[in-house]
Amino acid sequence: MWCWLITELLLFGGLLLVATVLRVLHPASVSAAATHLKFWIGASNTVVLICSSLTMSGAINASRLGLQTLMVRCMLATGGLGSVFLLLKAYEYYRDYQEHMVPFLDWRPYALPHDHASRLFINDYFAATGLHGVHLITGIAILLVLTRQASRAGYLSLHQNRIEIFGLYWHFIDLVWIIVFPTLYLVNRG
């Protein structure tokens, strides 16, 4: 799991490096494009994912203590918070679509400054947040299957380590967002 997480971190690191290099080389274009990002949604999603990390940590601690019912409730809360994140992100994408910012769907030159740096920044934004969303959807699906299995009697005595391993994945998702949010939403706002 650690090796896989490191490779995923390298993937996201490359995407965020593109945003950083764009910011250095074309600060005016990137700042103009970044002002179109929905800061309040990104900030709200940061709080939601931090709370989901707390509930996942609660599930891990409950699994260590053998508190199966509490563990299952914490896992369900984690999945619920992940779903709230996805709903907010879907709303943000919808608003981006309304503003003609979505590449390949409804890109109009007058929505953003008409230059390649702005377009590349917005493409990078969609690539990074979309890839993060795919990881989150995968995480929620795995979490639901794991929660169903973990609710059965005797699960913890045989498979407690699965909760720990999944916790690494979930915290990775949160860590990536904690890096994506300031890199795309804060630093580039000028």
C-alpha cells in the first residue's frame, strides 16, 4: 500500500508542479483564471475532508479496541462526509460549466482570459480535482464494501488490519486535497 500511495503522490505532484510553474511563468494569466475558481466550495470541502479523516481515525481506533459498532458508525460517517465532498464538487463543476470553463464541453474564449496559460491552468485544475474525485469515489465504494464486511460478527478478530490499511488510503485522499486546495485555490488568487 505504501508503494502505491507514493506513486499516486508522484502523479498528483506532477499536476501540482504544472500549476506552480504556470504561476511562476505567467502570474497574471493564472491569477485571472484562478479568480473563477469557487473558493468557498474548495474551503468547505477542505473542512469536510478533515472531518472525514477524524471519523476514519475514530474507526481505526475503535477497531483496535474491538468496538465493532462504533467502528461501523465511524466508517459510515466517513463515507457520508466523502459523499458530501462529491456533491459540493459536482455543484462546483456545474457552476464551472455555466461559466463556460469546462474544457472540451463548453469552452468559450470570453469566459476566461484568452491565452494558453489560463487554459492550461484550468485544464490542470480539472485534471487534478477530477483525478482526486475518482480516488474519492473509489474510496467510498471500497469503504462501503468494507463496512458491510466489518459489520459481521467476528470480523475484527480476523481482519482488523484491513481497517488500518484502508485508513492509509483514506488519509492519502485527504492529504492530496490539503495540498491541492492551497496550490490551486489560494496561491494563485494573486
